[in-house]
Amino acid sequence: MRMWGGMNLSRISTYPVKSLPATDHAARTIGSMGVDGDRRWAVLYPTGTVATRREFPELARISVVETEEGISLCHDGDRLDVPRPSGAQTTAFVFSNRIEGVEDAGNYAASFLSSALEREVRLAYFPDRPLRPVNIKYSLTPHFTGFADGYPVLITTNASLRALNQAAGHEFEMRRFRPNLVIEGDMAPWAEDTWRRIRVGTSVLRIVKPCERCVMTTQDPKTGVQTDRHEPLATLGKLHRSARGRIIFGQNAVVEQEGTVVLGDTIEVLEAGPSNLL
């Protein structure tokens, strides 16, 4: 049975620095590594491990704006413009993935962030050249990503969020789930689990893996403060688990065809199948 009707793109978001706040866009280019500018910067511990709000919720309180030269960081009224670095290569780790050849953003950025976070950290930039392949077990063909957890694009739907909120009796906002593309329209909750390939604007995306959710969803996205130890994960765990028991919200995708997306773009499902949670 068909689970969707007319659908359109209702939000385009990037996260210029991993785990820092989102930037929303009216239009954006989608390249081979995802939505342009998404998670190209990351805060690193001295070991090279990428810091995230899972263990460091204070990252939510640092704002970031893209500039022509790089990014601008702001914390408690203090601001620092950081140009894109070139040449000072370092190593970063996202989970068990070792990424060679990312670029250190310099001592000014490190000092600013270390002072803001009261912990020694550095800032790194992911260059344009592909350095980090996604798991080919799921993507089937070679694709690359930046500092994202695992895949270049995360897609969610408002229909699924409404189902979660109704079951939880609470209005959780979509920002808790940090998607790149949010889809609105005439569809059943969790219809996205059945999509295999979709066209958004002039880009074509292949759905490769459900997105497992973590403690970050329990934090206020503006402050990083944990608003509830259990929700929305407890309700979501009753509604939407994979066959392996993973709590799922949203779908990870790779880029089959680069293009441009604009708010309001029609979503076309090019290929569908059974739920990929089974």
C-alpha cells in the first residue's frame, strides 16, 4: 500500500561545526559529501577524538556563522573569526574511524574554544578532498562524508515527529534530531523507512541506513541542558525500533546525483521497498 502522497522540502539545515547549533537555509547545494558546509569543522580533544554533545553538552552554547573566509564563533558576547586553514594537517577520530589529513585551525581558535569550554580543545577543518569513506556494507558503492557520525545526509519527516509527539504527550522540536533535510506532506509516519531512492530538487539521494538515536535527543538544542533523562528516547523506543532493538528516528542517505535543493521542492520517491527496520 502506498504510504505517501504530495511531499515537499520544509527545512534545509547544516551544522557548520559538529555538535554546535544549526544554520537554516532557503536553498543549498548538495555535493558528494552532503549538504554544502555541513559538519566541515569539529572540536577535537587533545587525543584527536571529535568532541560531541553526547559527553560535552556545553558545545550547544557556542554559536557559529559561516563567512566567506570560514566561520565566526561567538560565546558570551566574545567573537572570533576563523579562516579556513591550509596545510597544518592533523588526525581526527570519529568513533573508531581514523581520519588523516584534516587541518588544524590554529592557536587563536584553540584558545578561544578552550576558554569558552574550560577544557583544552582544538578546532579542525575537513578539506574538500575525500578522506573518509562511509561503510560500504550499507552504501554498496563508494561514498564519502566529513565529520558526520557516519553518512553525509540525514533525512527526517514531520509526519514521524507528529506521531512521536502524540505518543509522548509532548511537543519535541525537530532540532533535537539534527536532520539536514526535513520533509512535509501527505504520508504515514515512518514512510521514510520504505524509501530507497528519492529526488529532492536536482539531487538524487539513496537511503542507506536508519539513524540510531542517542542521549543528545534528551537535551535542549539551544542550551545542551538535559530536559528529561528518558524522553523522547523512552517513547521512541516503544514506537520505532529496528530488528536489532536500536531506537530509530530518521534515515541516513548518500548522494547519487549532486544538485541544488530549495525550500518547497517536491520530493519524488524513485524507488521503494519494505521497511529497512526489518
